[in-house]
Amino acid sequence: MTNTSHFPEIPETAQEVHLLRYPSGVPAPDDFSIVDVPVLKPLDGEVLIENIWMSVDPYMRGRMSPRKSYIPPFALNAPMEGHAVGRVIASRDKRFTEGDLVTSMTGWRSHALLERDYLHPLPDTPDIPEQAFLGPLGMPGMTAWVGLNKIARYQAGETVFVSAAAGAVGSVACQLAKAKGCRVIGSTGNADKADWLKNTIGIDSVINYRETDDLSAALDDAAPHGIDVYYENVGGPHLEAALDHININGRIAVCGMISVYNDREKATGPRNLFRLTAQRARMEGFIVSDHWSSYPEFVREGVDLVRSGALTWRETVYEGLNKAPDAFIGLFDGKNTGKMLVKLAA
């Protein structure tokens, strides 16, 4: 996709967000720093991009801890990484021209100089906003699709329970399941989000977990015949409730557990894991990057759903790179409905 609205001049300096220290508990604004850096002109085979949109995502919290995981921690006093949509402003590679819109892993900075293998052109879909490829048609949407299709192997007619259902991943999971012909139950902790899930997305039942003292009982009311699939984004009491009501041969796709990301001590495990044995159920974690070869299949399906109106979304947008830390921290306070984004340029 090419955007010919304007071609910004190459600036002398750019800005990056650096991580100054590994947070203890919930990250704070002073864990981050905005740093000015020189902008280098591209050499042969290089492309200079100006980032327009960047994504902040819960998984990034794991990279802010110096512990072994599936992905290395962020380096201190260096630019962080994340998905971004940018515009080519100078190119020394014939495959890219000025104005091309691309995705890369160079979020948390205003500009980036990259070799071509680290850039991916946006699909030619001028009727769809470019930032959608950071949300419902990007990594969050792909994560929802992989969890349901590859891990849970959901089928039409099944009952699907999605936690954090109004988030970037959860809201897509709900809509994919509805489009498949499933009965969908979602949880959220906010009345406005609950209204959006019920009356705009059209899921079958919504649980506001902040308004109940017994999440398992609330899920029993919403799913009196049990659940076949649980899309796990939260952990803690949500996982226990799902295990209480998982049907025989049920499946739990473990995408994340945001309730424990900022814990200073190890969280207590579910008390009812034996339900997996009793119900012959399966619980499996996954990392979306392991399945990225299926992205073209997902995006074809996703674009069709967007165009038909079966896949919609909300965005929570912070303006300016200096607001990126606040946007990220806001994820853990539930300040986003749908995808949390930072707009960097016009």
C-alpha cells in the first residue's frame, strides 16, 4: 500500500523510548526515557521509515524482566521493539519507494533505518485504515485466530468463553467465534465495555467480573451446559471458573495471563487442575510467532470479515511518542477498549 498524501523531509534527529530499569511490579513512567538520536541516511539496500502508528501490548511486560523466557528481555538504555506501521521516506532498495506503507518491529521510535528483510509491505486494501494492521488484522487478530483455529480447533455450535473479551485479542476472538456459529460468552470489568460486547459485537452473554463475588457461579448462569473452549487471557479466578465448567473433551487455549504479569511473588496456581483429567480436557499455551506462516490465510479471512461488517473494532489512541509509556501502563489499568495504539505522525 502506498500513501501519497505527503512525503516528509528527512529530519536531522529522531526520538526513541528507552527502558532505564527493569520495573518491579506495575511499570512507572520514570522507568522510561525519551532520547534524541541522529537520523542516518540510507545506504545501498537500506530503507528509512517514519513511523505513523505503534502498538503497545501486554506481552511487552515480560520483556521488561531480566529472566529467561520465549523472547529475550529488552536491553536497558536502548530502543525497545514492537509492531509499528510506517511510511518510507527514503529508499536505497528498488523494492520500496517513497510513500510505501510498511510494518516492522520498530515501534517505540519515530524513525528507523532498516534493511529490506525487516520490512513488510501493507496489503493493498485502501478501504481499510492502516492501523488496523496493528490490531484486528495484525498480531492481536492473528493471535485470536491461531488460538481458536490451531490450538482449540473450535467448531460451529460450540460454546466459547473469552476472558478480557473487550481487549485487542479478546474482541477479535469473540467475533471470529460468532462468525463461526459458536455461542460466545465474554468477560470484562467495565460496564461500557460490557455494553459494547453485547450490543455492538453481539456476543451471547457478558460477565462483568467486577460486579460478581463468584465468577464461577456467573459463568454457570451464562453457560448452564458448560463451555467447550476457553480462550485464556487473564488467569487466576478466570481460569478456575473455566475449569469448573469445561465440558468433556474441552480445550483451553492459553494466550496470556495478564492478572499475574506484575506480581512480585509467584501467584497461587488453580486449585482445580484435576478437572483437566476428569473432563479429558486439554490446556495448551502458544506463541503466535510460531504460526506466522499462516498469516496470509488469516488476513484473507479477516479482510473479508471486515468488509462484510462481521469484524469490527475499537481503538484507544494516545497521541505522540512521549505518551507511549502512559499507553503501555494503561493496559494494566484497563484503560483500553480494543487495541491500544500510539499515533506518532499524520
